[in-house]
Amino acid sequence: TYHKLDPVFVVNLPPGGRPKMLQVGLQVFTRDPTLVESLAQHAPMLRHHLFDVLSSQQADDLYERPGRERLQKALEEKLREQLSAVGVHEPRIDAVYFTQFVLQ
């Protein structure tokens, strides 16, 4: 099951890099249908924490595939951490996919 995190994320990046903004569309893939309910129920809190992860990225790291893969893993971990904090037992997030990725 795929769960789209709407709307897309638009964040300002830290000073110092040429791009100043990151726009990202995300979908979460899980084989646990009950997790989709938890993602929807806790969407405001989850989005808050994902914004923190996204806005702390260095733009230069995101130009190359390894940097984007590290960001995907960081987003997965943040989702697991926050879902566990609200009582979701062992949240099974199989992947986080970028459906849109724009650096400006």
C-alpha cells in the first residue's frame, strides 16, 4: 500500500548553498494496511518532524544520488521513531519514495 503525504513539502534550506529551497513529494510504502491509518491519523505531527529533517539538509548533498538515498533513509527512520513515540508497535515502513524533487 502506498500512502501519499499531501501536500508536497516546500522548505527553505540552510544558508550557504546555491539552492535556497527544496520541494519534495513523498509517498510511504508499507505492507501493513493498519499503518496507513496511523499515518493519516498522525499526519500533522509527522509532517512537522519531516519538515525538520528536510529543512536541515545541505543542498550540495542532494545533487548526487547517495545524498538523496541518505535523505530517504533519514525520513524512514524519523517516521518510525515518531510513530513508535505515539504507540504504534514496530511501525513497518518498507520505503519512502520521492515522487517530486526540486532544488531551486
